[in-house]
Amino acid sequence: MVVYFSAPLVQTLTLTHLPYLTLNSDTWNLCRSNSWVKHRSVNANRNCKEPQLGQSCSFAMYASHSSSGSYQNSKRVWIWTLSKEVMTASVERGWNTFVFSSKHRQLANEWSLIALICPLYVEEGGIFDNENRRVATIFEVSNPQELLQLKPAKGEEENVVINLLDWQVIPAENIVAAFQDSQTTVFAISKTPSEAQIFLEALEQGLGGVILKVEDVEAVLELKDYFDRRDEVSNLLSLTKATVTRVQVAGMGDRVCVDLCSLMRPGEGLLVGSFARGLFLVHSECLESNYIASRPFRVNAGPVHAYVAVPGGKTSYLSELKAGKEVIVVDQKGQQRTAIVGRVKIETRPLILVEAKRDLDTQTIYSILLQNAETVALVCPCQETGHQKTAIPVTSLKVGDEVMLRVQGGARHTGIEIQEFIVEN
């Protein structure tokens, strides 16, 4: 939500209304928003009682996060733009720190009148706040020799902004390696969301933040969507037990094998179902078998019509998956992570129908069709004591067995859950 100011609003604002922003290092100190100074003057001229902000009205600059997701809280995002539309979209998504060249101070002042932002200014090889205090040093890197010279100073916690003039993936990894044991927060200037993603993920750890330098609103939306998807992974999915009520051979059909660019562990698989209201946890082929070699990257997921869970709380048809798309990998406890599809194979195979119900809802039937093969299995609940059984092959599945189920809204439009009446059988 953008915080817009009007005179009546300012009269009633207190410190509790401020989105409190914190910096990664003490070297950042505090900055006062120009908007507060200007609006306090307006109130004084109107003989209004101004809020007692004083020295405590200063707020620290944060890397602008609006949600509590752990990934967003660990990464910093600043925006460098001249577009008011980009500014608005950024503030609405919780990114309040903006970078300006020194000649655009007037623009920063104008934006501070309409939204609560924290402006920073680029000049003389550094980034400075409103009170002309250096908050970061900028290094321009154009060749491997300059990259090798980038070393954190001992005992220094100064923030560093790196501008890779000839951008590549390997330099991003080298920067992460160079600063991995340092207290320095390293930012990289990125001109696209995909560049930002590389910097944030390089060598798994990634840089501490990015400065997104764009004039297109879509770039902000795409980067925020990336953060949302990463934060989603840190949240546990709610899974429930379901009891198998029917197992029946169904004939031939076109089934989909989903081969991922990641390896799966025992207990992990994809959420798949004939109806979006209930998705079964279909186990990967990571378990040893007497029939075929283990393929821990593969899930024999079901027929082409089935739904599969994808990031963002959405579903996709199995037939829509292709190389480069993302899916959600989930384990018995509901822990999830995203994985990239590397290949999809569709072949005609014999199918088996499985239906199940929940104890708390014996009226609703949940259904899935799977290939009738020993290597295809459904994940079962964790056992509190005794032998830890991970999955039950569909060839051994019988009425009364318990499997894991993800219950959710049944109505979908282009994979997005909507509220409407729907009947699926």
C-alpha cells in the first residue's frame, strides 16, 4: 500500500503509523524523510498541533520489505528509476528506498510529498543519504582484473554497490565467494529481474541485495513475484490424511512423466489430482526397485488431464508442463520447494483409478488416476512409531490405506483459485 499524505492525515499521524525501516549496518545511521519536514511546515502554517516527532521521527532505511517471508527479510531491494509509475508500484509492494543521481534531487523531493520514501543519491563514487552521509561505496567492474581486486577490508562493514559493466553469471559467483566471510552487505545494479535473480541466487547464498534500475513497471512486478515464490517455499503446506475408498483398473490413457532439474529425496513428490479440490502427493521414483533403476529426478505423475501444484498457489494441467516451467516439490511434512521442469514425457500406459475420503468429510470424494506400475506410489503419513513407511505403490494399494492429501479450493480459472459454485465428478 502506498502511504499518501494529506494535511488532515498528518495531523493525526503518530510514530505507530510509520512503516519502520531498519538498516543492515550501523554505518547506515538514520535518515529523515523530506516529506515529514515539508508536512510539518504545512501543519505549523495552519496552526495545527504537529506531532511531537523531534529526533525520534528519524527512521532507518531498510531494504524495503513488506512481507514477513524469511527470504525477503534476508535480501535488500532498492529501486533506481525516473518513472513515477515504477515508484508507485514499488512502494505498493513494500520497496521504499530509491536511488537518484545527484541532479535529480528535485524529483526525489516531489516524490517525498506524495509517498513515504527514503531517497539516496549517487555522487563521487558513493551513495549518500539526505544528510550527505555516505551509506555505500560504488565499484565499477569491467574486467577480470578489477574483479579480483574486490576484497572486503578487514574489520570493515561498509556497504558496497557493484556495477558490472560487462554483466555475466561468473562474476556474480566470484563476488559472492569474495565476500562470503565478510560483514559487508554487497548490492549489485541490475537492469532486469532475471539479472537480479542471478545475483540473489549466485552460489546458493547470493548477494545481500540488488538495485533494480528500470523504467518499466513490469520489471518491479516480476521481481516481487520472484520474492513471493521464494517466500512461499519457506511456509509449510497443510497436508491431511485421506483413506482410500476405491482402487480400480481403468484402462489405457496418456500419462505424463515429469523429469525435474533437481533430485528428490524419499518422502518427496508432486501434488497431483483429477480435481483441484484435492491433490494427492505422488512419490518420486527415488526409491530402489527390483524392476527398474532409481530415477530420483522423476515423478510418474498421472494422465494429461490432471492438475499439478505450481508456485503461487496455482495449478497447471500436466499436459501444460514443459522444460523451464516450475513446480512445487513437497514432502510428507508439507515442506515445499520449487523445482524446474527439465523434460516431460507423454506416453500411453495402463491406468489405475484411486479414490479417497477424509475422516472429517465423508461426502467429498478425491480422485486420481495413475499409471498401473510398481514404481508409481502415493506418499503415506509419517509413522509416529515403528517402521517409517514412505510410500505405497499403487499396485499394492488397497481400501483402508492412508495417503497424504492437499485440500484446497476446487474452482479454478487459468490455474488461479476463484470463488464460484462448481461440481466435479
